Amino acid sequence: MSLKDEIANHLITLLNGDKHILSIGSGIGYIEKQLYNHNNNFKIVAIEPGDCNNKWAGDKINLLNGFFPSALSGLYSNKDFDFVYASGIDYVFDDESYITFLSSLIEFGINDFLLTEIFVPSNRIKVLIKDYLKRTLSLIHVYNMGQFWGYLRTIDEHLQLLKIAGFTHFKIDRYKHGAYWIRARI
């Protein structure tokens, strides 16, 4: 089972009769498609800031191109959704932008939010040494690190930023594939 399938199955267990779902950062819509395949009564709105590619989402999922919450402006309010989640989005934000995004959830009226597919930095000594060597070789132009791919935060750092944004209650767990999830509530 892939990580995306594991996430979709996890979401299905959390829905408890919820049918109106908001996905923030849906990518190509694979998870949303899996949710819809499980229950075609789900009404799913997915927001993706990148090029909207309906590869998996199909026409059963309302895919909006843009950023939360502006992509919903004039179309939806917080009352239109029973369940809100974001999958694999945290790495794109620096801390200030991340707090702004998390605060915008609360300002929009979302008081229960699932942040899923969170990857944290490894603390294994072999990985740390390898990373140190790559960075050192990059500084002396012997190794090309490539494009900056995003921010990694520890779970404690995620919790601190969620608290700054206004969330107060948290449940945290880990998928078999190694990624984490945090359910944040007010």
C-alpha cells in the first residue's frame, strides 16, 4: 500500500459521516479520488495552487486553482465543509508564511483541521553525517545540492507554530510509511 493510499484510508476512518470535504493542496487529486471511490456521496472541494491537473480527480471533484482561502471566495464558506485537511503542504512555507496560513484557517472559521503527510528531519547519525558532508562539499563547489526543496520541521516545531496560530488541542500519530499527521483543534 502506498503512502497516499494509507492517507486516504486514514481519512476515511476519520470522516464519521462527514460528507462535505475540503482538501487544501490536493496536487493531482489522487487522495481525493480514493475518497470519492470509497463513497461517491462525498462532496469534495480541492484547492491546488499549482497547475490544476485533474489527472486523478476527474469531474466528480471540484478542483479550484489558487490559494486558501481566496480560492473559495464567493463560492464557499466554512459552513460548507464538515472536514478539512491538507496533505503534504507544510514544506512549502517558511515559518512566518506557515503561521499566516494556519491562522487563515481559524479566521475562515475552521476549528478542526488535519495536517497530514508531514515529513520530519531524520535524527539518525548516518543521515546527519551524509547531510553535513553534502552541505560542506556544496560550499566549496564540489557537490551541487540542487534546488532548495522545502522546509523540514520537527513535530515540536509544528506544534509551536500551530499554537501561535491559535490551535490548542492536538492528536499526533505516524503512518507506517514514516510520515506523520497532526489533528489540530481549537
